[in-house]
Amino acid sequence: MEIFTTILTIIVSSLSFGGLFVNNSLTKVIEKNSEEVRQIDVRVNSVPTHQLLKGKADSIQISLKEWQPRENISLELVEIETDEINLNLSYLRNLKKIEQNEWKKILNSPLNLAGRIIINQDDLNNILTSSQAKSIMAKLAEESDVQIMDLKLDLQTNNRIRIDTKAKLPIRKEELLNINLEFTLDLIKGHKLRITDVKGTLNNRQLSSKLLQGFADNINTQLTLQKLEKYGVIARLLKFKIEDNKLEIAGFVHLDNQSP
């Protein structure tokens, strides 16, 4: 969500200036909202052009190469293309930061975005050291009593992932456990990811298939984009591919400004 919010901030900020020199403005907004970016290509389509003054655009296309929106978060490629945009400029001009569900007040009409993201293995592992990732792992530790001390991902071919981690369990007190898991991550019907063919070891001892399947089944119930629909967000993945130490994701998002 951090990346998604940053992208939405970039788009709405560029038009909130009233459309003056909007292509250059959008580039500057991206630079301002980034730690670093190697290449920026933007195109704002608007006919007639004066509709930009009202916060409207026919479409926006953005391509970012080697983009670092936040410290410890880097992406090899980000491509975003929107359909028609219609923003509430009077509300936007008094807004300092986009909070959760704030976009419902920003949009005068629903917004559709399509995009593609490529991230390499090193950058993905670097994200796991970010404050956002640490916060998520701390929350998981509270819910499951499993304290993860270290986590590293190995992206293999054919959507295969290997996880190497060190963890502590209450029943083992301060003993540091070495856990290795390997599984395939499949995309189902565009809205769900499913863990299959799980293998793993605990301190180099093979874990039972029954235990691993129970672990997978528990996580699989959470790996669905349909959970976002109660917030007025419809998201679907058209591509989820792991190959050559890279993860490529492509899909679309529909933001319904009329939802509860």
C-alpha cells in the first residue's frame, strides 16, 4: 500500500496545480516524492487542454526506471496508465496528505489504473529491512507468538520461492531456530495467490508434509485481493511471474469513489 499511496499522491498532486505545465509539474512531483529515480517518462493527455484547470485529464502515463520512493524500497520498473481522471480540486488544495480512504473525497468519479512492476531479488530483500516490513512482522509476532529475527527470500524459476529465516518460539524459549521453506506461488483467477508444493526444514530436519500443508492452508485464506473490495478497491492481477531472480506483476485497480 505504501507504493500505491505514493503513486496516487503523485498523480493527484500534479493536477492539483491547475494543469499549468502539467508534464513538467508531474516530473517534479515524482522527484519530490522519491528518494531517487534514474529515468522518468510522463505523458498527460487532455483534450481540450483547459480541462486540466478543472482537475480533469483524459489519461496519464508514467514510466519510472530504478525508482526508490522511500528508503529501503526500490523498484526496477514501474509503469502506470490511467483512464479518465476527474479530481475535486477545491478539496485537494486544502489537503496535505492522502490518508486511508481519503481518495474517495479526492475523486469526483471512479478511477481506473493499469500497471506493471518489476522488482529484483536484492531490492525485495532490502524491503524486508524497511520500517514498514518490520512493523508487519512485529504485528504477526503478536498474533502468532512467532518472533522472526531474520528473513531472506530466494526467487527461483517457475514462480518458486525459498525462504530462509531465524525465529523464536515461546515453547523453545531463547533458542534460535533455523527455518527453511520452499514453495510455489500460483495466481488463481486474477485475485488470489495460492501456496502449493511446500517443502521445509527446521534446524535442518525435514518438516512433515501435513504440518506444512496446514501452514499453507492458513496463509492461503489471507492471500486474496477481494478483501480490498469492502473499501471500494477492485484489484486484479493479470500477471504474476517469478523468473531470473525477479518478480514481475501486472494488473489493474478500480477505485470506486461512491462506495461506503
